[in-house]
Amino acid sequence: MARTFFLSSTTLLLLLLFQYCSVYIAILTVSSVAAQTNISTDQSALLALKSHITIDAQNILTTNWSTSNSDICNWVGVTCSVHHLRVTALNLSYMGLTGTIPPHLGNLSFLVALEFRNNSFGGTLPTELSHLRRLKFISFGFNEFKGTIPSWFGSLSKLQTLDLYGNQFSGSIPNAIFNLSALQVLNLRNNELSGTIPREVEKLTMLQEILLGYNNFEGSIAREIGNLTMLKRIFLDFNMFEEIPNLIGSKDQVERLFVQGNALKGHIPVVVFNMSSLTILALAQNNLSGSLPDNICQHLPSIQLLNLADNQFDGPLPHKLWQCTELLNLVLAFNNFNGSIPRTIGNLTQLTELYISNTTLTGEIPEGGPFTNFSALSFVSNKALCGAARLHVPPCKNNTLQPSSRKATSSNLKYIIPAIIIATVFLAFVAIFILHRKRKVEVATEATLLPQSLWRRVSHLELLRATNGFNNSNLLGSGGFGSVYKGTLSDGIDVAVKIFDLQLEGAFKSFERECEMLSNIRHRNLIKIISCCSQLDFKGLVLNYMPNGSLEKWLYSQNSSFDILKRLNIMVDVALALEYLHHGYSVPIVHCDLKPSNILLDDDMVAHVADFGIAKLLGLGDSMTRTMTLATVGYMAPEYGMDGIVSTQGDVYSFGIVVMETFTKMKPTNEMFVEEMNLKQWVANSLLSEAIAEVVDANLLVAKEEDHDYVTKIDCLSSIMRLALACCAEPLDERINMQEVVATLKKTKIKFLKDVGRRVLLNRPRVQAL
Ligand SMILES: *[C@@H]1O[C@H](CO)[C@@H](O)[C@H](O)[C@H]1NC(C)=O
Ligand SMILES: *[C@@H]1O[C@H](CO)[C@@H](O)[C@H](O)[C@H]1NC(C)=O
Ligand SMILES: *[C@@H]1O[C@H](CO)[C@@H](O)[C@H](O)[C@H]1NC(C)=O
Ligand SMILES: *[C@@H]1O[C@H](CO)[C@@H](O)[C@H](O)[C@H]1NC(C)=O
Ligand SMILES: *[C@@H]1O[C@H](CO)[C@@H](O)[C@H](O)[C@H]1NC(C)=O
Ligand SMILES: *[C@@H]1O[C@H](CO)[C@@H](O)[C@H](O)[C@H]1NC(C)=O
Ligand SMILES: *[C@@H]1O[C@H](CO)[C@@H](O)[C@H](O)[C@H]1NC(C)=O
Ligand SMILES: *[C@@H]1O[C@H](CO)[C@@H](O)[C@H](O)[C@H]1NC(C)=O
Ligand SMILES: *[C@@H]1O[C@H](CO)[C@@H](O)[C@H](O)[C@H]1NC(C)=O
Ligand SMILES: *[C@@H]1O[C@H](CO)[C@@H](O)[C@H](O)[C@H]1NC(C)=O
Ligand SMILES: *[C@H]1O[C@@H](CO)[C@H](O)[C@@H](O)[C@@H]1NC(C)=O
Ligand SMILES: CC(=O)N[C@H]1CO[C@H](CO)[C@@H](O)[C@@H]1O
């Protein structure tokens, strides 16, 4: 018993002795370190750093880190601990410093946080930094460090954040990094790193945000990444990864998955559609294929942003997309989807951005709900979408029958067709009878010119009432052969009434010409005629009222803010109108007087060409004729002005001038144009000297630095101006025709929208790197 006790007490004694020794050894170690470094060491380390700074752009350290100010804990960017009065944090971010990091910094032995973001430090990171065993936070983001990532980082065992983004580190990630078992954030974005992500990644068990974007990593990421149960944000964008990481193990905590701009191919793994916490899924710009499961949203209850643009996805858009009730941004552009846009997307009330341009979708763009806020950019370059004019798609023809009625129709067809034939024959008889009578009437009385295609008859009296007796307050403008008044017909329709001043020579002829032309031609971009009112002493045209006035008015009003796209759309509209006049009618029609005041804008800002008072019909086979009627100086083709030659090419010339004016906001008659210098020459010179920005309307461009789309805009404006010059070529046979103009303008517009759209969607979402 006593022996046992003795033994025990000896053991105890030995144990105590051993403990004492180790404590003693520990004290010795600490005091020897303390003996080596103190606050003076810290000061000399900081002064060494200061002496390695070659440029102190904001003069911060030069003035603040001075030896006269002996308390280094007061130096800017320096934080000391209250207990031992040693430097614990050094933060020189955003100070505009250029230089290198001296080994002395490894003597700041109490340092916990080291942050040098957004400066121009370069050279190599000294090995001595590995002595900083207390370090938890390192950020060297946005500097100019090169070479491989030093493996001594692996010995900073307390490190929680390692942030090296925006440098030029190359080579692969050293294995030592995977020894950092406390690491929570690994940010290596925007370097020149390569290689694969090995299975050792699973050792980073505390990792929450792994950022590897914008490097040259390749292959597949080891499936062990799925074992990281803290991982919430995964940024792998713009690398050469070939597979979406296998996230089976972490599928319920990952919130953001960015893999856009890689070399992913094949189908999206099922697990991706089964991540209960996922808010952002960005897979754009890969080579993924297959169709999207209809129940895509069922297991993605939190998804807010889904970007699948620029892949090879096909099949219909999932009909149950509306189940993703949190969805804010949906980007599906540049794929091969087909079918129609599910109407049910309309009940995603939160949806603020939708991009489904350039797939092959067909059918109607739904109205209402979030669709009210989407612009043409969302839908551009789909072959067969239709809908509201503001979306720059053709209007939907409403004769497509509902599936339910289609069946009934086909079974009834055998009754309907004979009925239609009988009705047609009957109507033909009636028409012949009426025409016959009418011709007699016309011969008998002074002709009332009322072509059959007119919508309705309007009397002089009704026009008087509609315009308050041609009241001055209703006057919209005057010129040419008379005045134009705004009026409201008895049934509430707003109209523009153009009255011809019959005192003026040629007014009568002009009325007849315009009435004839407009009654026979119909096009979305030509002014629509409602009626011609002709009495002996009164000649008036009743036209569709254009609430937004003329292009002229918009260009020169103080607060007009037409951007490039709006102007381009108007030019496409005008080109389509001229193309129709020149090529779409049985005989070519020459407008002869195209200018911004004759281009009118409706509610939706769709342009309509007006004023056909001096238009000419070219006889069969004629390509030109001569005339004495005068068009408008400045817009008139030279051959017309000098020799009275009327041809479709004359309109092309005027169109070219109108385009130049629209984008430069400079009239061809501006007094700055004298002698040799004219609008055309001025624009041509700017193109030659690549100074297009100097001639275009200043409202169209903002400073290069402030506009991501600057280059796209300059490209677009240059193409437009080159086209305008081609329209104004002097030898007639070198001038292009309206069909070529339309094709080129449309191409220009699509390219512009695509370039802007691509930028918009590639920047979506804007990555918050930290
Ligand atoms: C720091 O230590 C050195 C010796 O290593 C000593 O000379 C100096 O006085 C100490 N400074 C302070 C402030 O303790
Ligand atoms: C250095 O900067 C700190 C913090 O801005 C300030 O408190 C201190 O007075 C400055 N010292 C000198 C000498 O400019
Ligand atoms: C470091 O300084 C920058 C710039 O002053 C500041 O934005 C950042 O929050 C600082 N870092 C910490 C950890 O306080
Ligand atoms: C940091 O620097 C980078 C590169 O110069 C720059 O793009 C970024 O805007 C800067 N960040 C801030 C917040 O100034
Ligand atoms: C990682 O840590 C282990 C054990 O702590 C060590 O044996 C190994 O050498 C370390 N690896 C690297 C690459 O530093
Ligand atoms: C890690 O992942 C692998 C493959 O997914 C699995 O076999 C292994 O059991 C996981 N390890 C742990 C600790 O979960
Ligand atoms: C989705 O995850 C749940 C568990 O979170 C699992 O039961 C289900 O089988 C998964 N579905 C698919 C399609 O992977
Ligand atoms: C994308 O995948 C298709 C086959 O699915 C292949 O033909 C094509 O070359 C791939 N494109 C790229 C850029 O890898
Ligand atoms: C969305 O639309 C679908 C189909 O019309 C409908 O069944 C569903 O109830 C709607 N959901 C909401 C939240 O309104
Ligand atoms: C097409 O017709 C339906 C009903 O037949 C109507 O609700 C819808 O507004 C029409 N659409 C257009 C563009 O006229
Ligand atoms: C610590 O840094 C080294 C360089 O890495 C210097 O050579 C040492 O003199 C310095 N030590 C002290 C006490 O300042
Ligand atoms: C309909 C359409 O414009 N499709 C285009 C979509 O984008 C690809 C690649 O940019 C083009 O090749 C298609 O012509």
C-alpha cells in the first residue's frame, strides 16, 4: 500500500517536474522571441518597407510614417494590440503605392492581418513572411506579383483568408496550400494559374468561398470538393474546366455556383437542379446541351439568377419555370431553344431581367406582368417572335386559331368553303354594279376622287367640326401646298387634316397625286390615309394622326434624348418604307422629297414617311424621268437638282443625307458648310481620320472611361456613316439601292444589339469578388 503510494507520488513528482520543465522551456522560448523582437523591431520593419516604396503617389507614407512621430501605432494603416503594444494589423490598401516587400516584414511577429489591396507592389514575396505564424488574413489583391504561389503559405497554419486575386501568379496551386486547414476564403481570381484542382482540396474543410475565376485551370475538379460541407460560394468562371464539379455532398449549402466561360459540355448533371440553397447559377458561355427539365424549379426553391446563355441548349422552355418564384434574372439568350415563350413566366412578378434573344423561339411575346418592363434587347434575333411594336418584333397576326377551335374549323371546312365561294361571287356582282353606277356619276358631276380602298368618307363639314373650323390652335404646321391641322372626328378618332391652298400653282395636282398614291399603297412605315375630301373649292387629305410629330422636331428639340438604337430604328423604318416604294409595288414610286420633317412618329415611335405631294410613278420599264418640280435643297440628289432627273436613286441620296443628319444633328444647310465643304464631305473626312466621335451628335456618346459600350457604339456609328456615304455616291451606278440599304441597316442593328447584349449578359451578375 505504502509502496504503491510511494510509486504514485514519485510518478506525480516526475509528472510535475516534467510539466514545470515544459512550462519553463515555453517561457524560455517566448522570452527569447521577445528578446529578439519588440516594438522597435516593428518600427524598423515598417521603415524598411517604407524604404522599399518607389512611388508614393498620394504622399501618404512619406508624410505620415516619419521617425519624428515615434509612436508607430499612430501611423496610418498600422494597428497595434492594446496588450503588448505590437503591430497586429497592417493595411495599406488603395494608397497608390509602388514597390516591393522587404524580408524585414517577417519580423512583425504579432501580425494577424496583412492587407495591401489595390496598389502596385511587385517582385517576389519574401520567404520570411512565413515567420508570421499568427497571420489569419492576407490580401495582396490587385497588385503586380508574378511567379508561382509560394509554398511557404502552407506553414501559416492559422490562415483563414488568402486573397491573391488580380495578380499575375502562374503555375499550379502548390499542394501546401491544401494544408491550410483553417482556411475559409481562397481567392485566386484573375491570375494566370493553370493545372487541375486535386483531391487534396477536401482537406480545406472550413472553406466557404472558393474563387478561382479568370485563370487557365482545366480538366475536372476532383469530386472531393463535394465533401466540403461549409462551401457556399463557388467561382470557377472563365477557365477551361470541362465538367461541373460534383457537389453531391455540399448540394444543400452551396448558394452561388459560377461556371460560365469554361469548356463544359454535355448535359447539366441532375444534382445541379437539386440544390436547395442555390441562389445564383451561372453556366453561360459553355458548350452545354440537352433540354431543360420541365420541373427545373422544383428543387431550386431559392434560385434568383439563372444564366444559361451562349450554350447549345435546345427543346422548349420549361413550362413550370413559374415555380421559381424568387427568380429575378433569367438569361437564356444564344441557345437553340424552340417553341413559344410560356405565358406563365408572366406570373414571376419579381422578374426584372429577361434575355431570350437569339434562340429560335416562335410565337407571341406575352404582355403584362414583368413583360411590361422588358425591352427589345431581351428578344432580339429570334426568328419568329411577334408582339408589341416597342419590342421591335412584327405584330402578331391574330388569325392563328386556338387549338380547341382548330378541330371544329377543319370539320366545318366542307361547309364553309362553298359558302365563301357563293358569297364571293355575289359580292363580285354587287361590286361590278356599284362601279358601273359610280363611273356614270363621276362623268356626270365634278369628280369626287374616292378610290375604293379608302376606309371612310369624310365631308368638308365634318372636317370643319373636327378642327374647330380650322382653328389656329389646331394648326400642326404649314408648307408646300398648304397647312396641316389636328382634328378629332365625330367617332373620337384623332386625325391630321392636310388642306391644299388652291391659290398656289400646282396645289391641285399635288392633292391628286398624294391622294392617288396614298390610296393605293399601304405599308407599316408609310403614313396611312383615312380619306380624301374633294370638292370644287376644297381639297383635303385626312391622315392618321402621328402624336409624336416629326423626326425634325425630335432632333432639334431641347430635351430630345434619342439614343443610337432609337435613331437606328427610325432609319430602319424609313428604309423599309422606301424599299417598299421602290421595289415592292408594281411600278417604282419615287418619293422625291425625303427629309426629317416628312418623317413622322407614332405612339410607339415607329416612323412613317409622309408627304407624297411631288411623288412620281415611274412608268413600266422606266428607271428615270425628268421633272421641273423642286424638292428641298440640301436633301436633293445633285442629278435631280441640276438636270431634273427623277429616279429611285435620288431618294437613296436623300436617305443618305437624312441618316447623316440624324446621327450628327447637323443640317445639310448649316452655314458651316461653304464651298467645297458639305455635310457629306465632313462625315467622309471624319471616317478617314477615324474621328467619327467628333462629328456625331454629342448626346450619343459619353466619355470612353464611363461607357462599357463605347467601342461598340463607335463601331456601329461608323458602319452607319459608311452606309450613308454609299447612299450618296455621286455616279448613279455606284449608289446602292434600298434593298441593300435595308439589309445593311438590319445587320448593323443586330450586331449592335448583340454586342451590347453580350456585354450586358456576360457581366450579369456583377461579381462581388469579396
Ligand atoms: C528592443 O530590444 C532591443 C534589443 O533587442 C533593445 O535594445 C531595445 O531597447 C528594445 N526596445 C524597446 C522599446 O523595448
Ligand atoms: C498619420 O495618420 C494618422 C491617421 O490618419 C493620424 O492620426 C496621425 O496624426 C498622422 N500623423 C502624422 C505625423 O501625420
Ligand atoms: C483596409 O483599408 C481599406 C481602405 O481604407 C478598407 O476599405 C478596408 O476595409 C480595410 N480593411 C480592414 C480589414 O479594415
Ligand atoms: C482596384 O484596382 C482594380 C485594378 O486596377 C480596379 O479595376 C478596381 O476598380 C479597383 N477597385 C477599387 C474599389 O478601386
Ligand atoms: C502538410 O502538413 C503535413 C502534416 O502537418 C506535413 O507532413 C506535410 O509536409 C505538409 N505538406 C506540405 C506540402 O507542406
Ligand atoms: C469524400 O468524397 C468521396 C467521394 O465523393 C467519398 O468517397 C468520401 O467518403 C468522402 N469523404 C468524407 C470524409 O466525406
Ligand atoms: C434531391 O435531393 C433529395 C435530398 O435532398 C433526394 O432525396 C432526391 O433524390 C434528389 N433528387 C434528385 C433528382 O437527385
Ligand atoms: C460543342 O459541342 C458540339 C457537339 O455537341 C461540337 O460539335 C462543337 O465543336 C463543340 N464546340 C466547342 C466550341 O467546343
Ligand atoms: C402561375 O401560373 C400557373 C399557370 O397559369 C398557375 O397554375 C399558377 O397558379 C400561377 N402561380 C401563381 C403563383 O400565380
Ligand atoms: C388576339 O385575340 C385575343 C382573343 O381572341 C385577344 O385577347 C388578344 O388581345 C388579341 N391579340 C392581339 C395582338 O390583337
Ligand atoms: C529582421 O529582419 C531581417 C531581415 O529578414 C533583418 O536582417 C533583421 O535585422 C531584422 N531583425 C530586427 C531585430 O530588426
Ligand atoms: C437567329 C439568329 O440570329 N441566330 C444567330 C445566333 O447566334 C449565332 C452565333 O452568334 C449565329 O450564328 C446565329 O445566326
